[in-house]
Amino acid sequence: MIGRFRFDDEVFCGTVKGERVVVERGLYCDTYTLDELEILPPVNPSKIVCVGLNYIEHARELDMELPGYPMIFLKPPSAVIGHGGDIIYPPGSRHVDFEAELAVVIRKRCRNVSAMRAGDVILGYSCFNDVTARDIQQEDGQWTRAKGFDTFAPFGPFVVKAGSVDISNAYIRSRVNGQLRQDSSINNMIFDIPALVEFISYIMTLEKGDVIATGTPAGVGQLYPGDTVEIEIEGVGTLENKVVKA
């Protein structure tokens, strides 16, 4: 696993080995324990491409028709926070939801990637929470404002390299204050990861570090200030964030 960290005023990337982080510094390495570091979002994406309605059960719970092709939208990089960061409940909303998602992190700049070659451009996987102001989404009829607030893209804690994990049948779960809310499998996606990489890269150039958030299963629900939300994906990790008032 790889991640980004802060120690005092220095920001660096490192390899996570259990409770330790190894940082290569040319001819030598530094080793830290996780508890002495601030865990930052594992990459700095130029864009976050999100996929809506990519699980049948989620489309049904929102009473929306199944899409014939991936429904995509963008979240701004300014929405990103890392593991342990606070989700700020915006004063203009009365209904904020969590959405557990698998994040795909792009390894290199790419365009027009076929599904068969998608693995060549994937660095790895992480946990993602597509936080959504549901009332604003319904008012606007489109999703930018509802999903674009600062702190509405929790992401992390680390990136698990693609070659080290098989996520095709991994479970994906969310918990709020320790209570299970979502429990599904990655194999329940309507459009799988290679198909998403192909579809998106035919539309836009993907840059190194960009994130594709692949959609959420059924069971999304409301968050309130004071709640703690966890996104857990088998073999990938657990992302945890607290909700606070603005």
C-alpha cells in the first residue's frame, strides 16, 4: 500500500507496511509509525470522475431508471479530504447522505484506452465516500452543487496496488456510528472497471493520480453532525471520517 503523509511541515509519500511507513530518500530510508503521521489523501487528483447509478439496487432505491451507459459527473479536487478528516455539514442543506464507493486511481496519463488494456493504466484502488446533499440534488435536477461542497470527497486511507489485490468479488460496506448500512459486492456493478475506464477515457484525457469513483450500492442514508462514517472494502481498507457542523 502507498500513501501520502505529513510530518511537521514536510509532506511525502511512503509505503505502508503494517503500522509502519517506509519513505525512500535516495540512498537510505526513513521509517515512521502511522500514529506519528497525519494521513493525507493518497494522491492529488486533477479531477474526480464519478459514476452514478452503477448498482441496480441503488437505482431502484432512488426510483430512477437503469442507465444504458455509464452516467458520469465530476467532483472538484477541492472536495477531497483524507482518512480522519472532517466532513463539514453545509448550512444550506437539510439532508446529507453517505455513499460507499470503490475508487480507481489512474497510474499514467492516458486517452482512448480499451477495456482490454485498462489494467495498464490503473495504479490501484482505495475507498471513497461520495457525500451528497440529497435535498439540493433534488432541487437542482443536476448534481454539481449537491456533490461539490468542500470535504464531500473523503478518499483513502491508502492506495492498494492493482497487482496485489483481486477486488472483482470484494465486499463493499458502510457503517455509521458502528451500525452496518451498506453491504454489497463489487461484482454487482452494472458497468465493470474496464468498461468504465474505456468509456471515460474516450471522452477525456485521464491524468496520473486521477480518480474514478465507481458508484454505490443500495443502502445509502442520512448523516448528521457528530456521526462517524466508515467505508470498508475487502482487501483495500477502511476510510473513516466524522461529520461536523460548518
